[in-house]
Amino acid sequence: MSITNTDQGVLHLIKHLAYRPGKVAREYISGRRKRYFNPFNYLMLTVAVALYFILQFEATALDYSTIDADNSELLQFAFKYFNVFILLMWPIHGLLIWLFFLGHKTNYVENLTLTAHLSGQTMLYYIVAFILFMLMPSLLGAMGIIIGILISIWYVVAILQFYQTKSFVSILKILIIITLTNLISQGIIYATYHLYTTVID
């Protein structure tokens, strides 16, 4: 598996996903696959690394004594199975984008490729965020908001690039996708947590 090669390495992919994520995904599905590291492998890699840093953050920078018992248990559950939830959301995320942009003549598998790129790079941003949180825990709230806004802007740009559009309607669709993705992911976490607690009780 190539990690640092100029063309197929992870660093090459990271650099291009930072400023032209939608174009990278479009090039990949158009057949220029030898130029970039496999997006599905990238997603698996970054999810694994992100899980490590999340658990480090939980152990070193998160004070559960300031959180009520029910929310504390839910948060611990979400952190423990973070990688599972991300991978569960990946096909759902791809489905949402595909459905909202049906008129743009892409298929579901192509949107899975797009979301593999997006989710993989988002995991990288999470890794950076959790490192910052561990270094400066007092700024967690403010940094979380800023990083969340920056990732959302990057995400909007990515889908606009992928679908080669700049319309207001497209931006509105993307904002709805972001909202639905967050709601569905939270719903899955809550549902699985309550199922888990019911089973073990």
C-alpha cells in the first residue's frame, strides 16, 4: 500500500483533498485512479487513527465529573464505538447526497466514492482537532465551533466541485444534507445505545 509516493501516496491525496476535494473525487470516478490513493483504504486508515486520538482525548482531556451520569454513559458509548458509527453512516451519507442530486446523472456507487473521500478527510480534520483539544482543553468549546464551521464550509465546497455547480439551490441542498446526516447519526447512536443498555440490563 503506497503511503508517501508522489502520485499514489496518502500525503498526495491529503494535499489535494484539502483544497479540491470534489474535483479529486470526480477525477477518481472518471478513471484517473492511478493518480490517487484508494479512497476506501484512506477512509479505513483515518477512521482507525481518529479512534486512537479520540480515546486519548477521552482519557486525558475529558472530565466526566462535569457531565451528568446518563449523558456520560452515552458519550463513553459513542467514543468506544466511534469507528463503527462512522462506517455505518458512510453508505447513508452517500445515499443522501445521491438522492438530493439525482438530476446530475451520477450513480450511488460514485457517491459512495465521494463520501469515502469526504469522510476520510473529515477524520483527518478530527484528528487535528482532538490533538488541539488535548493541548488546549480550556478552549475546547470555542475551537469546536470554529473547526465545525470550517469543516462545513469545506464540505459545501467539495460537493459544489463534485457536481460542478455554484447555484444557491445546490448550497441549500448541501446544508440540508449536513443537517440530516447529523440528525441520522445522532439517532443511530441513541438507538443503538438504548438497545445496548436494554440487552445488558
